[in-house]
Amino acid sequence: MGESERYIDRRIKKITLGEDNNALIALISINAIGFIIPGLIRIIYLIVNSSGDVFSSHVLPWFILPANLHGLAQAPWTVLSYMFVHTHIINAFTNILWLWAFGSILQDMAGNKKLIPVYLYGGVAGAIVFISANYAIPQLRPLIHSAYLEGANPAIMAIAIATTALAPDYRIFRMLNGGIPLWVLTILFVVINFVSIGTGAPALLLANLAGGLAGFLFIVALRHGRDGGAWMINCYEWFMNLCNPDKKIIAHERTREKIFYKTGGKKPFEKHSIITQQRVDEILDKINQKGFHLLSEEEKNILKRAGESDLY
């Protein structure tokens, strides 16, 4: 077990569903809304028209991704909206469950600002490949005007592959003989996902593969020091500040470390970091927001010493 896993376990009680800036809860909530609102509209149409065909032909295309470029030109926002919309309760429930399973691990390991970019990259990659496949595969062209893509499957595939690529040795259900490797759960997810799609929908299969590839490439770039989601976070923060003119824009400053000096017979400027509960909490907050890999060597040493001294 790595240092990050040890301290994530100790911090579980502090990471709650109501915590501010929880990207995972935001995604789960949007997916739930993406199932409830179309469902309510469908019920209204059934009451008024006694048929679901009107809803499927006139309302749903404004939320889900069309396979043809003409339909996409009429509703370009569906490149993003489709990955949050579900029209079947089983698909919505299982996708939210998988999103929680992999998303909670990714958020704990990589920080709070990586989950949504990975989700969006996977969804957009799936959309591009889905449309391209419908044009490139001859047997799909006759049905291109009636083919649509809905649901978070490509986006969740990106999160699953990204999580596994980031921490392949991470273990779940540790009470079972040391735990089950994360890659086992990922294989199970991929198999269930592809079996549910079947071989008769090659465009959907390719869309899910594209989502997984996007998640993998995101982690590869991150390991090389390139954060593919930084521009998204910057745009979001800029927009939020723009919409809130009363909010003062404060430059993010690194938290000054609390240093205590010991002068007894030693150099006057030699510093010694004292391990306090507050200092450990600050480091754990940094893990939650930015990820364990961005900790300095000193911060990692403090966590290690805190574990050895059983500070908790």
C-alpha cells in the first residue's frame, strides 16, 4: 500500500458527500438530473399525447448525440449533453454506480480537479469516434439518420482506465485477504460494458474504446508533467469570477509552512518541522485538491513520520 492510500484511509471520515468542491458528487448529481428531467418530460408527453413517439422524435434529439453531421449542426451542444442523459433506469443506475466506484478512487489519488476533465475528454472522444464510425463503416450508413448516442459509458470508461493507469496496484475490499487489485474490477467493468453493447453496435464499441484511450492518454500526459485539465479549471474559475464581480480575485499563494527553530547548540537558522495535527490536515487537503503526486519530498516525509508516530 502506498503512502497516499494509507492516509486516504485515515481521512475517509473527513471526505464526506457534502464537502465543498466535490467533483464526484457534482458529476453524479448531473447524471441523476439527466435521467430525471427527460423522464418527467416523457411522462408529460405520455399524458398529453398518449404516445412516447412524439417525445422520442421531437424532444430527445435535443439532448442526445446524433450520428449524422446535419443533426449535429442543429444541436451542437449534444456533444456534451449526451454524456449526462439516460433514458433507461438500469443504464442510469449502473453508470452512476461505476462512476462512484472509479471516480472516488481517481479523485482521492489525483485530486479534485482531474475527475471532470477526464470525464469530459472521454465523452468528447467517444462522440467524435461514434460519428466517424457511422460514416466510415458501410453497413451503418443507411441507418445514420436514426442512430444516436446517449449515456455516460465512454466518459466512465475514460475514468476507469485513467484510474487503473494511475494506480494499477490499488486494492479494494482490503478485508478480503489483503484486497482485490483495481485492474480486476476494471476488467470486469469492461467485459460487462462490451457484453451489454453486443457485437451488433460497432459504433458504440468504438466510442467506448475511444473514451478509454482518452483516459489513458490523460494519465500519460500527467506523468510527464502536462495537466490536460488545467485549462478547463482555469476557464471555469475565470467564468465564476466574471459572474461574481463582488468576489475579490486573490492570487493563490502557497501555504507557509510552520517552522519552529531550535537554537540549543545548533546553527541559528537550522529549521525543524514539527508534526502537528493541523500540518497533517493541510497536507491531506492538498492531496484531496491536487493529488499525492504533487506533494513535496518534505510533505511526504511529514506524512511518513506522522504514520510512524501514530499521530492519529
